[in-house]
Amino acid sequence: MILQKKKIAPIVPDFIMELRLPSDNLQPIKDKIAEFMECGCQLAWLIDPVLQQTTIYKADSNEEIVSFDKMLTGGDVLPEFEVKLSELLE
């Protein structure tokens, strides 16, 4: 019997979300998100409770910063998905 190595499929998710912890350095998280976006991810959220904001990364290279008191939406990637982080993280 020959054992075969199991491989992970080379796919990229349409959406990722990263949560920054107070002890996290911000740059490695941004670098990780940039790599996902370069590989074809359509939407990424970097949720930063330290700064009370979310940075939204989109496939068209646009970035938007949204404070926790504003509504986050999933856009075309997650239609009808909305969340206001200030209500979740009270």
C-alpha cells in the first residue's frame, strides 16, 4: 500500500476576516490580508478593537475605514449581511 500525502486545495476564499488582538502587531496582519487579496480574495475585514475601527479591503484595491458605530455590509460578496460592531462588542 502506498501512502499519499494529503494536500490542501489551492483555493482562496471570497471573504476573510481578521481580528486584531491588543497584543498583535498590525503590520503582519495587513501583510497577510494583502497576500489573500493578491490571490483573488474579494473582500476582507480587519477588525481592530484597539482603534475601534474596521478596515475594509476590496478586490478593486480600495480600502475603507469604518468606525465601530457604523454599519458594515458584505456588499456583493455577502449580500444582505450587515453588522454594527458597536452593538456586538458592548
